[in-house]
Amino acid sequence: MKPRALALVLTALILTACSGRGLAQVGAGRLPKGTARPGAPAQAITLVPPPTVTPRPTPILQMRAWPAPLTYGSPPTPATPMPAPAQPLLLDPDVVNILLLGSDRRSGRSFRTDTIIVLSIDPDTRSAVLLSIPRDLYVYIPGFTVQRINAAFLYGDTYGYPGGGPAMLADTILYNLGIPIHHYARVEMSGFRQIIDTLGGIDVRVTCPYTDWRLKSPNLPLNDEDNWVLFTVPTGVVHMNGDYALWYARSRMHSSDFDRARRQQEVLRAIYRQALRLQIIPRIPELYAQLAQTITSDMGLADILALAPLAGQVDLARVRSVFIGRDEVISWRTPSGGQVLLPKPEAIRALLERAFDFEQPDPLAPEASTSIEVVNASSRPGWAELAVERLNYAGFTAHLSQVVAGATARTRLIDFGRASPGERERLLAALRLPVSAVVEQAEPASPFSFRLEVGDDYDPCFNPTRDQAR
């Protein structure tokens, strides 16, 4: 079993408390993107019977007998028209989609899933997608009404939806976004703290400084304002224990749900790096025993072991961080005064089709890759790591160099003359560097296409939730 494969699967089970029941096996399969390959398909929880493979498959949603609105509970009359179901994404049969959920529950049974992330793993291309869905997305909940998506899990449990909360939320995502869900995992805040501490903490690459209110101690009462202090996370590589990471991934008093999604994915990527570093395979029994006490999921140990080989060796440069962000929604206030986000269906569809387009490698041609060596030539520790993170978000393969360089004021991009046409421009756009930063230096024997020398003028802060059309 590959360490990176197991790390990615365990990551799917670790983060989700930032903000056991199983899915009923009654319900959303995957559409074949092409001819099915021989062998047994990946084990998955399905929400409707998978269609027969044909040259022109019938869309799943045309066969789905969705429950009528207002079937479950006593929902109010919808404030917006009921949307038509989205066409399902055409995914390869081996792609596995895991729904990661974090609840806001502190006590009792009532809670909402304020963190909703879909982890999609494609074993053929050794790549993955992390899709953040905003909690206030105003969508149709099948059998209920139009409501915030973070309420679907609670309503499914409360009103007896077949398969409970997990199935109602999975159906909501399938109906509105066209993404089939095969597994889910939900973890509470206390479990998140414990798991991060079990890993020895994580090193989060904080690309933008963040200031917000934080309890002076996690054990202090929440309702005493003297227990709170304005706390700033500096730019750089910041080591966080469980409580620190939970606060960083959950807080939004001074920001927004979109910025919180960005920080949550920073934490996810840090967990993945730490899991790789620890070589966690020998600790599977110990880690699983702790996960089983803090996470509700339809995946048991056997499921994790079955999924691990499917993940393959997935480098962070091949893990796309995607967000339904401000460009894909419209802020709107309901007649009752609630602030919600109306989906822009065409913009969301375009985003999802780009994100879930796992390109198949050509077996007759070696895979072309633009690789960048990143050197810290600044006086700021960790600046090179932040540049690597930014490049990974943009889909580049970046390598942190061990070269020790003297501090320079100016960031330079050394072009070794090995990149394909247009790659230099794409790289400059991702780094927001001017053309004047380029230095041409032909080195045909270099293992890299470029070298990025990060100077004191480099600005590591960027917003991956905007301008995602790349």
C-alpha cells in the first residue's frame, strides 16, 4: 500500500470538524465516461441504481424518481421557484467521491453541517479534487423545499428521509450540482482537535495574515467577552495544534464563509503533508481506533483499505482546490430576512466541468509537466514554501530547493527554455509577476523548466476562491 494513498484516504476522514450511520444503499451511481474497464468497480455507496453501460448512456436524473416537494416535515412555502435537476457530471466509473462534513454541534442532537467538502479521487490520473460548497447555498432539498444546503443533513435525520441525513444531503448535492456521492464522513469539533494533536500538530502554510476574535483558552466560557482577544495568524509556515487549527479553520467574525473555505483547505493540505511525513502505515490500527471514536461514517477499516490503493500516488500538485465562490453565486435576502447565496447554475456548471475533467494520460507519449524549482532568496523564512503552495494550487509541479541563496529584493523567474509555449505566461499569471521578472537562461540539461527565486518583494497572499477559470 502506498503511503500517499493511505494518507489521502485518512485525510478524508480527518478534517471536517472545522466549522455510526451509513448511507442507505438505495440510491446515486456514476455515469460512465467511456467504456468500463475490466475488473470490479470501486466499492461505493450508491443512491440510485447505476445505469447500464451503453454508447449513449441515459442521464441518471432522468431515471430518478425524486420525492415530491413538501413530502417530509412541514416546510414553509419556498421563497424561490423549484429549480430543475442538474445533469450529472460525466465521471469515469472508478472515480470515488467522498463527502466530508463538519458540524457546528456543541451539545444535544441539533446541528448543521457548516463544512461541506467533496473529495473526488481519480486513480487513473493519480489526481484529486477538493470542492468546497458554501453552507448558505440556497438549493432545493429533495422532498423538502428550497433551503440552505447546510440544513439538509439535519432535516434528513429529523423527518425520516430514506437513509437519513447523509442520504438527504447526498441527494441534495446530486440534484443541484450533478455530483454523485459514494461515501461520507462527519466529525465533531472535539474529535478534530484530538486527531490533529495525535499527528503532532500540523504546519499550515498561511499565505495571507488573518486576525479574528479567539478565546484566551479553549476551556473558558464563550459568553464572557473578557475571555476573548483579537488574535493574528502571521503570514508564513505556522505550526498549529488541534485547538489552534480548529479556530483558524472555523472563525469568520472578521471575514466570510468564502475566506473560511480557503483556510479550511489550507488546513486540509497541511494534514496531508503531515500524514505523508509520518509514514503512517505502521500506525493504521492506532489511528483507526481513534478515528472510530470521533467520526461518523459509512466507511469502516475495510473500506479505507479498499480505497487506499485507488488513490494511487497523488502529489499535492495534482490535488485541485476548487471553491463555489463569489463568482458562482448571488447574495440574496429571503422574505423572512435570511441572508443566503443563490446559485448561478451556468457558472457553477462551468466550474465543475473544469474541476472534474480528469485528463487521461496518453500511453503513447510521456506526460509533459512544467516543473519549477523554488528557491528562497528573501529574508523571510518560509516564503519559498508559500510560493510552492501557490504554484500547487495553480496545478504546477513545484519543488522546494535546498539551495541557500543570499537575500535579494527582487523576485526572479529563470526560464531554462524547456517549457511548452504559453507556460511562462500562465506561470507569471499564477504568481502575479510582471514580464520584467523573467530572466532567460538556456539550460537544456536542467531537470526543471523554471527556477523561481523568491525575493523580498514577493507577495504570497492570493485568493483561490476568485477567478478560478484557468
